[in-house]
Amino acid sequence: MGNFGLLMEGFQVAITPMHIGIMVVGVMLGLIVGVLPGLGAPNGVSLLIPLTFTMDPVSAIILLASMYWGALFGGSTTSILFNIPGEPSSVATTFDGYPMAQKGQTTRALTLAFMSAGIGALVGVVVITLLSTWAAEFALRFGAPEYFSVYFLAFCAFIGMGSSAPLKTIISLLVGLALSTVGMDTITGTLRLTFGVNELMGGVSFLVVVIGLFGIGELLMTVQDGLRFRGVTSRIDLRDVFRTIAELPRYWATLLRSSAIGTWMGITPGGPTAASFMSYGVARQWSRPGEPFGKGRPEGIVAPETADHSAGTCAMLPMLALGVPSSATAAVMMGGLMIWGLTPGPMLFATKPDFVWGLIASMYISNIVAVVLVMATVPMFAALLRIPFAIIGPVIVAICFVGAYTVSSATFDLWLVLLFGVIGYLFSKLNYPLAPLVLAMVLGHKAENAFHQSMILSDGSLGVFWSNPLVGSIMTLALILVLVPQLSRLVSKFRSRGTLRSAQ
Amino acid sequence: MKKTSIVLALAATLLLSAGAFAQWAPERPVEFIVASGAGGGTDNFARTIQSIIAQHDLMDQSVVVLNKGAGSGAEAFVYAKGNAGDPHKLIFGTNNVYLLPHVAKMAYTSEDLVPVAALALDEFLIWVKADAPYADAAAFIEAAKASPGSIPFGGSQSKDTDETLVALVEQKTGAEFKYVPFNGGGEVGVQLAGGHIAANVNNPNENLGQWQAGAIKPLCVFSDERMAESEPIHGDMGWHDIPTCAESGIDISAYQMPRTVWLPAGVSDEQLAFYVDVMEKVSQTPEWQEYVANTSQTGRFLAGDDLASFIDNSETSTVEVFKAEGWTAQ
């Protein structure tokens, strides 16, 4: 029996009134958790785990997975409305989502984000359905050098075509890398850059930094730009929702490309956050000329959202088939699997087909449930922006601090939010890009570990990164992505100088 | 005279009943502080106990689980130090509680916590790829001796239980490996299945899935006796069929990781006794037996003097390895 037959049996497991009910509840809870910054999907799922002890494993995993999908959708909402990413993976959505909402097109921005997220998720599930066996074997080929090459590719894809001054990009990147080294180092087992401060032992939390940089930093900017006590005057019209949906086919190339990047990053396992950054970078590089990115360009919302969700769904595959979680949420769910008495690994597909395929089938349904539910909230969320700043401003401050506190219940993190709020403000004032800093914080430590492991394995030879076709081609592709734009910039500079001279 | 005796008798009954009621019980919700991130082995340990306590109503107060896994778990132990004398905080860890301060300069010492109980011992095995040319552990050691420092041996974290065990094997046999640290046991298991490393010393649970699939095979277990009987896992081999490492000529009688529960220092004896009692009841439930069997650990309840001497032995022998490797923090 092929995968298709198994999937049909999975649908029989998933489509029962109780399971549909569980999906609705899970998605709703996830939406709430996702909308609140800091209280992300991993926290939400671990809070729910005790409830699942008495449940049947299939129902339990459907509940947890539905919550995850809900949280992924919810995370984009605050990115677009307030420039505060609800989830790490929705940071890239702020780059164009927030400017678009500021222009009064809130409904359009939210609809674009949710619809492309739904499409991304469905592509992810289809890939899982068709390629489950193959993908699991493929992921096994990833050792330390291969991991490093994937992270390197994400860096290069994002930075290659940076619109800011190269020097400022590099400084921002280095600050991010330095921050990512704080805390316990896995490879050497020593504490670094903690200066004897106990609170720094766990490192600087990425979410706390992001809440400070984007949330508080943006507020400070707004305050300085002259306190506009009016909300954004946005027209809320249901027809806007349908008009935006009709607009989607125009971005077919971005959708396809971003889904491919997302599934690739989900399976390899680079994770949804890396996927969304990489997809945004590639979209910026390859999209047809038009209005600039970072000012509310539709592709800038479609690309990260599609990749985020296809990676999020595909990340379930390495978890089930190999026991490697490629996101924090997947790690928590894996803990759940073990408590329910299931062993993630290659044999799970053979020994518990009803569980695995029940879950996969539920992913189709619950993502559709999520899109329907989340679209229904669009007018409500869009209306939020019409509230005057005098009311919404303090609310955002409160949300930022509550969110930062929930990350690890540490008061120290509140000071960090303030500090990074100021840093975010200074960065924007001085035209330093924030994205490289954020990217370096997400991937810096992982890339460093993978590099260090590769060096141990190869006794210090860089040749290990070209030691087989897989790692070699990823590394070469990464170098091309970073070098070609620079070369073409040089060439065009040279040419323009040439034309100037001939004109003289 | 009569009056005084009545008073005395009254006082005695009062004292007696006071003695009976002196059994302390939590007055507020109890925090379970887990010295690992969500989803890890220690996290599952704590959450399983949480669910058993709830199902069997072993405590009147509710339980809140908090993960404080930063710095290899040190975050949880520093938190215990900061909450000295608070009987509403239980800390869940392994042997990291008393071993961490030896290898890195930490803001706590093992004196800052009181051991409550150990509920299970997690076993360590040498695993290699299924198609590796080593028939048994002895052959594997010989191969390592033949090409010193070139066989990559993966493990979870650095200067932690895995690297300590590999160092111990090196010291006892004279073989030399290339130790590569990864983030966690699951990752090390997949790296072995993919052939990126030659061996690992994972706990049974971390490699079970890959063994079932026939991607890897166990060579020996670091225990003084073979593991419990089980259903065959792969082919006709089950946990009990794995030889001990001592049988295979590696002179290490036992190396096991205890799953431990602690309280902050400064709590009273009654408070300690309450939790010892709860943990003992947990260890007798069928759900606990099921968890131990599912995760292929060895269930063993230790408290009081037994626990103290277990910790003492384990700490002394491990610190010897640290000293020989030059890892001890100044």
C-alpha cells in the first residue's frame, strides 16, 4: 500500500467529531499564545502536555500540533500590527508587513500573510505525504559540515543583497554574533562572556532582544516622530480580503520559491526561522523590480510567511522519522511522544502507522481550520490599529514586558528589553540594519557549533566543506549568492564611471 | 497533686497529638524546577512524576513545572541556592548537581542542595553503526588502539557524563578516541546512524529507535549486571542479550546516571521526609514501572543514607577522571 492509501486511513482516524473539535480548540489556543509575544509555541505546548497524559496518543498529538499551527499564524499578527514578532519565525514578516499596515493597508497585509502561510503549510504537508521515506533518509546524510553549510547558505542568501551600507551590515552582524556567544558553550563546556553574572549563564534570549529592538525601539521612534495620537486610518472592508486573495496568484513565483526553501529548511533541519530569513533574502534578490523592499512590498510578506509555515510543517518529519527536532516546539512534542510511550525514530512509521498517518492527515485539516479561523479575525485585528496611540502605546509597552518576562520568568530580561529598545532606536536613527543582528543571533551559535564540530572531525582542515558533492554544492551556492551581487555592483560602478568619462 | 498530673497528662496528649500532626505538607503550589530544557530526559522524568502525583493524588497542592536548563542545568541549581530554605521548590536533575561545580566555576556548590531521592538509573552503552566491522567491544577498542585519536566518538555536551565516560574508557584501556560534542543524545544518535561518527555512549532510550530500525547496534553496557529481560528489539536481540562492558574486557564495573530529586538547603527534616515519602510512593506505582520500562532505565529507589553513599561514590570516582583529564575548575 502506497503513501496515498496510508493517508486515506489517516483521514479515517483524523476526521471524527472529537478530533475536529480538538483541532479547533488547539488552533484557538495557539492563536492566543502566538499573538502574545514571548509566550511562544514551545511554552504553550509544554503547558498543554500535562493535559494530554490521559489522552489517546493520536488525539494528544493532534491537539499539540494544532496548537503549533495556531501559534505560527498568530505570531505574524503582532509582527504586522505593532512590529513586535509574536514568534521568532515571524521576525522577517515585520520588515514589510509593518510598513504596509502603517500605510493603512492592514487588512491586505494580514490577508496576504495568512493566505500565503496557509499555502506554505499545505505544500509542506503534501511534501511530507509524498516524500516521507525519502526525506528521512536524506536528512541522515547531514553531518556537522552539512549543517554548517546550510546555516552558511542562510547567512549568504540574506546578506548578499543587503540594501544598507556593507560596513553597517557587517557591524550589525558582528554585534549579533557576539551576543549569540554569551553563555555555556556546548563544545568546550565553559561559560563565555558572562562576567560572573548568573543571569547571563543561559545566554541572551533571542526573543527578549527582538522584543526590545523591534517593539520598544519602534515605540521610541514613534514618540520622537511627534506623538501622533491618532490611530492609522484604515478602511476595514470585507471586500479587501477577497481582493487580496484574488491578488495572490500574481506572486506565484515567490510562493513556489518560498515553499521550496521552506520545505528544504524544514527537512534538513534548519528550522522555520532560518527559512523565513533566507526566503525573504532570496525574494529581495530575485523579485522583479518594483517598489523597494522594507517599505511594504507584498512579496516581502508572502516570502517569509510561506517559507515559515512550510518549514514548520516539514519539521515534523525529522522529528517523527529520526527523533531530531528541528524547532523548539518539535522538541517539546517529542518529549510528549516519549511520555505517551512512543519512540520517535525510523520504526515509528512501521510500528504505529495509525498514529503517524493520523497526524499527517490532521495536518491537512487543521491548517485549513486555522486559515478559516484566522481569516475571521482579520477585521478585528485590523480595527486594533485605529485605536489612538495614547491608548495602544502603553498597551504595547505592557505586552512587550509581559512577553519578555514569560520567556524564562526572569526579571533580568526586563532590563534587557529596555537596553535593546534603546539600541534598536539608535540603530534605526543611524541607519544600521537590524535584520543581520537578528539573523546572527538565531543562527550564530548553531553555525559556530557545527563549524567547531567539523573542525574536530577534519582535524582542522577547511577541505571538509568540499569533501562530498552535497556539502560542496551548498557551500559553493552560498558563496555565489554572496559574491555575485557584489561583483555586479562593482561592474555597474565601473561601467557608470566609463560612461561618465566618455561623456566628458 | 492530682491537678498537676491532669495538667501533665493533658500536656502529654497535646504533645503527642502535636507530634502526629507535625508531619509537614506543602502549603502552596510546589514548583518542579527542571535542570534541562523542555523535551529532554530530565524534563520527561519530572513531568512523568508530575502526572503520577496528579493521577494518584499524592499531594494536596498543585504542581508547576519550570524549565531552567541554562548552563547545563546550573541555572536550576543557582535558583535553588537563591531560594534556600524554601520547601516548595523541588529540583530535578541527574548527577550534574554535584559534578558541574568540579569542571566549571559555578555560582553554587553541591552544599546548596539537599538530596531527596534517586528514582532510576539510566544506563550507558557503547553503540556503533550496524555495519561496523567490530563484532564486540574488545574488537572496537583494538581498532581504536591501532589508529590512536582518529575514531570519532560522539557524545552529548562537553565535560559532561558522556565525555567523562569516554575519558574513563580511554584511561582504563589505553585507547584514544576523537571526542565530538553535540547538543543532545537524540542528535548524537542520528549522527551515528548517518555514519558521521563511529560510536556513541547514548542511554538506551536515546538510541532505541535507530536500533529498532537496524541502523546501529549496541556492543556493551556499563553496568555490573546485564539489563532486564525485554522483548527482542532488533532481530532476536533484546536488552538482556547485551554483554556488560566488564564481560567484554573493559574494566569499568558500573557507570550509571541517577535521576535525582533535590530540595534547596536549609529545609527542615519533616519537609524532607514528606517529599521522600511522596517519591517513594511514586516509585511504587504501575505508571512509574511503565515509564522505567518504556525508557529502558533501571528502576531503583534510593534515599537517606543509601543515596548519600551512592552520591559520594559517584562523585569521588568521577572527580578522579576529571583530575586525570585536567578538567577540574580552579
